[in-house]
Amino acid sequence: MTAEDPLGRLDNDDYPAYTMGRAAEILGTTPAFLRAIGEARLITPLRSEGGHRRYSRYQLKIAARARELVDQGTPVEAACRIIILEDQLDEAQCINEELRRPAARSRSKSEA
């Protein structure tokens, strides 16, 4: 955010721009659903000075994935665990790919 662009933070996916009511409306769910995924530690909303929950676009994307699984019949707690495991798998695959690149370069240099 700069003096020329005071609203630049709104382009930030991590900026907590949405109230619980607005987030629930966007997701087509209830505030209770958002509280439930918060209790399951899938997302941790930031709190305003008054103590109200505030959600970012990134958190809404995660919540939308949880809602998708719940709509398919998965219990909330299980949906949250699935999403956490999916995220861990993606991270592990990225790390593995990064570790393979130097090894592949070393092999190609030794074969040359």
C-alpha cells in the first residue's frame, strides 16, 4: 500500500476485508458453518478491534472448498481434515520437485 494507492490492500488475498455475515453470504452458508471450520482450525479469522471475525479472500476460498465437501455429505470435521491433508500433500510435492531439480542437473552434468 502506498500513498498513491491507499486501497491497494484490497487487492491482497490475505487482507481481512469480509465480516462474518458478508463471508457467509458470499459462500451461501451460515455464520455457524464459519464458526465450525474455525473451531476445526481450518481457518483462523482475524479479529477487529471490537472482537468481530474478519475473513480474507484466501480464507473464503478454503471455506468454499470445505462447503463443497460438506455439501457432498462429508462431516465438517472430516472435510477440514481432508483440506489440511490436501494442502500438506501439495506442499510436499512442491518440495520434492524442488529437490529433484538440483539432482537432475547434477546427473546431466556428470553424464556430459
